[in-house]
Amino acid sequence: MSESEYAIEVENLNIYYGNNHVIKSINLKIPQKTVFAIMGPSGCGKSTMLRSFNRLLDLNKNVRVNGSVHLFGRDIYTGDMDSVEVRREVGMVFQYPNPFPHLSIYNNIALGLKMNKLVKSDKELDERIEWALKKAGLWEEVKHRLNDYPSGLSGGQRQRLVIARVIAMKPKVIMMDEPTANIDPVGSKKIEDLIFELKKDYTIVLVTHNPAQAARVSDYVAFIYLGELVEAGETGKIFTAPESKLTEKYLTGKLV
Amino acid sequence: MSTLKKFGRFDRFDFLTYPAVLFVFLLFTWMLAVYVTSSIPAFQREGWNVYFTNVWNASECPDKEYYGILAAIWGSLYTSTIALLVALPLSISYSIFVVDYAPKRLKGILEITSDIMAGLPTIIYGIWGAFFLVPFLKEWVMMPVYNYLSFIPIFSQKPVSGFSFFSAGVLLGIMITPFVSAVVREAYTTIPHTYREAAYSLGLTRYEATKILIGYVKPAMISGTILGFGRAIGETVAVSLVVGNAFNLSADPFSPGYTISSLIATQYGNSFIYTHMTSVLYAAGLFLFLVGLFITLLGMYVLRRWKKNVSI
């Protein structure tokens, strides 16, 4: 199949946790090099759906995924790609900043590069790590203590370390699952600025329960409610003239 | 209602728990005090030689009595070290399998099995060790090693009975495996899911991810190991049945020896006959007491420091 203009295409996606139908027949197209926000109240299934884009749901044996997800035209669930390859191309940033506490700042970034043999020499490794830290806006803050453990970093810094860890792998897509949910406002602002910067080179899929954040950083937005896609489109349009009453209620804070 | 809860500043649970707490604490210090004071005569007579010589002259003439437990100290350290070499790989592989690889139903069965094994009376291990494990090890491990590796000095003696440091070490290793694996398993299960996700999200294979997660729980494994060592060094009954009970400072693992606890257990009866032996046995006990205390504290310290470092 030829390279698609879309980074991710989701067709008739259904996800079940045991007998629980959590994602219901969702169709979605995520254009390349944009910020695509998926918003909705807590527990609506947005994090679950996100984890189907890098096959992280495979870790849970109770989960069943039906339908198809294409990454740049390649189906990630059939023989086209194996899960390791998918995850190499779709980096992920989590709700809780989770650099490995037992690895140094340096080794946290080096881990994925080494294990996937993405660099050829120690010199290249050093350069790539510096590059990624600079991209993530963390280099100046940590360049003198690359061998320290991340426990000395603030929440916001840790999250940027995770972002650097992802960028270093040069993925095609970066997924962020409520990346600022556990970060103070100053740290959150930095991460939002970073997202803006990163979309020049990457496709970013951002899950958020905060409509204001979606409005600030995204180009496109999808609203998910109780496992169903209510509405998706350009951010400006959704926020000014939503088609669905449900979206309007959510955006005005009237949806409980 | 309110009267049930509190009488002013008086809390019923304070009243009930304080004496118990006090009693347990006093018991501990009291025991330590008894050990120290009862050991003093031995130290006065022999000084540090009690710990640093290998002699056991039990004589009906008290002037000729002379004791040094170095062989038993050596035996305790030697057997416990062998025990760890056996227990550690077993525990780690067992835990990883149970947590990560075993199907759900098997998981429960395996967990219960190791818990039952941890609770078995040690004499059960002892009898099994003496009648089955020792002959088995002699025929399938010691003899082949002697036949093919006797050019290595520590294996140059032909194993005689099979009762030896090695047998005791292996038996101890089997006995502490459930304990060590419980600590490892607990640590391994409590790895926050987010780190598991992080490992896989970086394109790591299951093997690579497991390796990273093991690194995360390594300090817990170390502390489990230390606690396991503490148990091994204190274990008595089972060891007495398989270690051979001989004063032997040899590095030959297939030769019989003593451990501190087996020495106390087997010589205890004689202490009624000989004048100075009781105090020496107390001194031996004191050594074990302090080693055990030190090891337990060390294990707890490592575990606590780890929990603090990785806490969210």
C-alpha cells in the first residue's frame, strides 16, 4: 500500500475489556504533522483507544481489539507490522511522568536507542541524547548531571525527560496521554509550548480531559463520550460551532 | 457511642497495647542481656579465642577444658553461602515465571505451593534431606565431581558419607527459596504498571522489558537475599541432620562440618556434664544473635532505602 496522507487511520474500531465494550465503532483519520487532540471526560475510553494505536493493549490479556488501525497506510494489527516495530514508530508519553527511577537521565534515553540498535557508536549515542534533550528543552537543565537519577528532577522536568526519551527514537508519531495531568502550571506551560514546537516534525496525538488545553494546542480535535466518537474536526470549528449538542454541553462544562 | 470511643484522653487500645509492646521489647533486651552475661565467663577464660580457634576439648577435668568455635562459624558462613547460590537463581526465575509468564490458574497454584513450602516445619526438610537428598547428592553430584574434577584441590578428597557442607547448603537453599522468592515476587508484582508500559512502549521485546524491570527491583532482590541469608544462618534442625557434625575447617564442600546452630543443638546435652561448656555455647549463640540482628537490619535498610528512592 502506498504511503497515506494520514498518519493514523482508524476504521470501525471496537475494544472490549472482558465483556465490557469500551470503544464503540470508531472511525478516525489523523493527518500528518498536526496536533490531534482526543478529548472527553475521565473514563470515556480515550486512553484505551490511544493504547490501541501502539498495541500497548497487547499487554493486557483481557482486552480484545476489533477493526483496523493503519499507520501511514500499514495495518498494525495484521501481518504488516509486529508490535515492536509499531512501538518504535509510535512513541508514547504517559499521564504519570515515568522515567525509570533506577536508570540515570542518560541511560533513560539511551535504553530504547540501544535495545533497538538505532545508533551505531557511542559517539552517535551521545550526540543523539544531546539532540533529544535539546529538542525537549531540557538540555540546559540537566547537561551537568546526565548521570544522576531522575529522582532529583521536578515533575515537569521528568515529563520532558520522557518526551526526550521518545524523540530520541525519531518516531513518526508521538502520543501523549494527558501529559500535564500531574504537572504544575509552569511545567504544563512548558510542555504545551513543546508540543507546539514538535508538531513541525511529528504527528502528535494528545489525549486530554481539559478542553481548554485542546483549544490551546491542537489543530484537530475529536470528542469521545462513553466510548463513542461524538464529533471530530478542526479545532477552531469544533470550539466555535459544534454540530452536536453533546459537544456543546461538554465544552461549556454542562456535561457531568 | 462516644463513651465507647474515648474516655477523654484515655484510649482503650493504648491501655491494651502498651503493655504488650513493652513486654516484647523487654523480652528482646532481656534475652540479649542473658546472652551477654552468660557468655562472659567463656570470654574471661579464653578471650577472643572462643571465636578464633578450632578446638573442642571437653574434659572431665575443668582445667583442661578448652573450646573454640571457629569451625562452626566457618561452617555457618559456608553453608549459607552455598544456600544463596542455590536459592537466588531459583527464586528469581520462579518469581518472574509466576508473575509474568504463568497462565492465571497456574499462577495461583504456584503461589500457594511456595507459601506452603515456606510454612513447613523444618524437621520435614531435615528428614527428607538426611534420607533422600544426601544420598542423592552424593551419587549424582559429589561422586561425578570427584571423578572428573578431583584435580581441583577442594574436590580432591573422595566424599565419604555425603553428609557435608554442600548437602547442608543445598538443603538450606531449598528451604529459603520460598522466602526469598516471596520478597522478590512481591517486589516484582508491585512494579507500577506505568513502568511496564514505558518499557514496552519503547519497542522493547518481552525479554528486554523483563530485564529492565528486574533492574528496577534489584535492591528488593538484594534485601530478599540478605534476609534469606539470615534465615539460612540461623536454621538448626534440618542442618544438624545433614551437615555431618564434625569440627572441620576445610574448604572441601563435600566434607562434613558444623554450623553454629547445629553445634549448639548437638552439644547442648553435654553442657550438663562439663563445667565451662555452657558459657561457650552461650557465646556461640551470642555470635549468631548479633550476626542475625545485623543481617536483618541490613536487609531492612536496603529495602527501605529502595522503597524511598523509587516511591512515586
